[in-house]
Amino acid sequence: MAEGQIFDVLRQGLWVSVRLAAPLLAVSLLAGLTIGLLQALTGIQEMTLTFVPKVALMLAVFWVTMSGMTAALVDFFTRGLLPLIAPGG
């Protein structure tokens, strides 16, 4: 396998991981900003107030996007990795 192929597969793998993590990270960021603003406005400084809603929202988004994530991973493996592992197969 050529060096260029290795870098291309690594680049594709990193891009797939970014696409899979982006919805979860975006929801966590928005929830953190919203709850932080709410805490600053009300003066409530409870640690579980930030943790529990973030985890709940991330689980909900993961549940909704799970089929798309699975399809993206299957596509990456069937088009990107399997031809390199078993060429012509």
C-alpha cells in the first residue's frame, strides 16, 4: 500500500469521525451555553443542573442520529477499508 493511500484513508476516517461527533458536540455546546446563561441570570450555581440536561440531550440526539451514524460507518468501511484489506473481493 502506498503512503498516499494510507493518508487518504486516515483523512477519510477523521472526516467521518468529525461528521459523527458534530451533532453531539453541537447539542452539548448549545445546552451548556443556555444553562450557563440561565445560571448567570438566576444566580443558581448547581453542578448537576449543567450535567444532567447535557447528558439527556446528548442521549436523545444520539438516539435520533444513530441510524445515520451507522450508515456512515458502514459506508466508510465498505468503500474505504474493505477494498484495501481484501482487494478484488
